[in-house]
Amino acid sequence: MKSEIEPLTVDEYIAGFPPSIQERMNKIRTIIKKAAPDANEKISYRMPAYTLNGMLLYFAGHTKHIGFYPMTSAIYAFKDELQKFKTSRGTIRFPHENALPAVLIKNIVKFRVKENLFKASNTRKR
């Protein structure tokens, strides 16, 4: 699934996975782009990453799940909605056997955008 060749673009990254996982990652990518249209997309730490006034989030394909990495603050803010998922400090696992929680993903992305914009506005005021 993962290649030894480091992907240079998100398209290259996604293309390195089986079609069923590609479809799931493309859905997440679309949700992110709609919820954070001004975010910049790049590869960082060998996975898709999104920035807007700092790092917003990452995601990565795995054999049994998609790892979604929206930072610790988002995990804490959405802890009730995330109870049915395996989480850790900054990670949410979306198992392949379950439908993607599109609304939850969108809300987490929007939360991270607001958080980064708030931090940026406070930094400018200083």
C-alpha cells in the first residue's frame, strides 16, 4: 500500500492506495476543501496536510482505517461525538468497515479553521 517513493502531491499519495481506500480519502479531501476553502494542501510527514495560519490537520490511509489528525484541541472539543471511534491524543481512526462521518469531519475542520483564525488575530493584535 505505501510506496518507498515519497509522494509529492496529495493526488500521488492517494493514488498509492487500493481503489476503495482512495474513494474514502477523496471523500475526506472533498469535505476538507469545502469546509476550509482557503486552506493550503500539501504533503507533510509523508501524508496529506492542510494549513491556514498554521497547521490545520492531516489524514493518512492505513490498512484498516483512515487516520485523521486534527490536533488535540479538536479531539477534546468533540470528545462526546467521538466516543464510538478509537482516538488518542491527536488522532481519530475511521475504520474502513464503517461509513465516514461526513458531518463530524466537516464540523471538526470548521472548528480548526476558527481556532487558527482566532490564534492568528490574537497574534496580530500583540
